[in-house]
Amino acid sequence: MIRVGLVGFGMAGRVFHAPLISSVEGLELAAVVERHSDNAAARYPGITTYRTLEELLADAAIKLVVVATPNSSHFPVALQALEAAKNVVVDKPVALTSGEIAQLAELAGGIGLHLFPFHNRRFDSDFGTIQKVISEHSLGRLVHFESNFDRWRPGPSTRAWKEEADEGGILLDLGTHVVDEALMLFGLPASVGAEITRERDSEGANDSFTIRLHYLTGFSATLSSNCLSSLARPRVHLRGTRGNYWKWGMDSQEEALNKITRISDPDWGKEPAENWGTLSVDVDGNIETRRIPSTGDYRRYYEAVRDVLTGKSTSPPAIPAQAWRTARVLEWAKQSSDEHRDIECDWSGEPA
């Protein structure tokens, strides 16, 4: 049994990490750092509540620390946990800059510890289905991918820290997800272009972005998110020389996790048929269209963490180098938006 300590019990800790940890055999949610409340203990009777990070790190029984605090604190908290000889899961973004991610990766690798970026959207229903569609080559030569993470949130965030520009805004929040997915699906681009802005009336961090990834093959990807979409676009749309795949609607796991403390539904993550994506392919001049079943399961992330820590597997759910690549794309996107030009990608300096 791997005893897990969770740092922070805001939305990330309460909605994602605590229920998922509690739902994976071999992991025990043993302790939570809450400075001024006991919300975690009320939801998970029997756990220990620590008031400081130092108290948690002094607990020798804790073998895995999960960082679920505001973005700007991810780097110093993860650094302190690694220096205390703890394996670490860090919610996205792992840090505010690629340089900080490289520093954490070097430290973890140098002392034989694991640093796991929490790139959980790889276990969304649409991501797994797109992987399958690509592997089957049914769309011919791929020409364009569109990924939209649209929301209707016209007012400022209820979590005040998210409105602070130094926390990175929606670019480092949802941008981390859509960029990571694109890099996993299509590899590293040759150049990046972007527009990043704030669209809502109130002052605060960026709340809208469009990022364009350009590849030497001619393929391109457009990744976008905003808070003013009362009518959302397709979640994903993949076009090729023989046909298209598209899917509407967000993965339902986040909404479901918001209502529970652990997963007990045997059909968890299985989407109803009306939410499946659509594959449309030209077969001998005729368009054949069919729906593709889709299933997601965030538990697979923590199952992979468990298996790496117990020596059962050598395949982590995400590695620091991948988080570094995502951070580099987001940095180039910011540069592109500021300078109104595409930025050529220089992939040197990737951490081991």
C-alpha cells in the first residue's frame, strides 16, 4: 500500500486527486495539507490533516506527495517534496516555466525519484478515440486537427488566484491540456503561432487563446479555449484526405467527480451513444458515416503511477520531458502573441 499525501484541497485536490487516489487499489489517501480547514477529513474520515507542508514531509510513511495548489506554488512545493525524498505528482502546469520544469526533472532523476506531471486529459474519452482513429489510418493523410475547450463563464473565476496574471491564466491552465494532447498525437511542430488575450470585461489574467502548430509535412493543428462560448464548437475535429472525425461535448468525468468521494460505478467513463464522435470516410466515392464508441478513465493515470512506484511497470502516465515540451510550446505561443509573428521551435535543452 502506497500512502499518499495531498497538498491542497481546493478544486484540483477535492474534485480530481482525492477521489481518484481513493479509487485505485494499492493507493491510500493518508494525509492532506489544509492550513485553515478540515474539509478533507470531513469527506474522508480517518485521514490525517496537516497544517503545514513541513509536517507532511516529516511523515516518513508518506511515499507519494501530490501537489494540488495554485500554479505559482507548484515549483517550490514540488522542489521541497523532492528534497524531502518523496515521489511527486504535480497538477498541471508542473511549473510556470520550462526552465523550472527542467530543474525539477534534473533533481528527481539525480536522486532516483519520480516526478509525474498530472496530464490526466490523456485519459479523456475523446483522446483515446482519436488515437484509435489515427492508428487505423482510415482518414488518409491527415491535414488538420482542431481542438476546442470552450466554456461559458462570463464572470470572473470564483477562485481569485486564477484571475492573477502571474498564475498564467487560461493559457497555462487549459492550454497545458490541449497542447499536451496535440504533441502526444502528432509529435513536435516546426513553428508556433498564437493569439492570447482577455475577452471578459473584468480585469485579470488571459481568458482566451488560439494556438496554431505548424508541421514540416504541411499538417497543422489549431488549439483554442475561451470563457465566452455559450454555443460551443466541436470538442475535436480531425480532417484527412479520405474523411473526417469529429466529436462534440466535454468528457463527463470532471462533472461526475465533483459529486463523489470515490468511484464505484462499474460503467465509469463510458459515454452514452448519443455523445459518441462521428467518423465520415469516402469509400469509392461514397461517404460512409458511423458513430465511434468512446470511454475515458482518469483512474488509469494513478494506476500507472502505482505500477511504476511498485516496480510493476516502467511506463509512467506522463514524464517531465513531455511537460517541458508542452511548456515550451506555451512559451512560444506567448512570444508569438506578443510579437505578432510565428515562432520557429528550438527543441534543444530538453531534460532527460
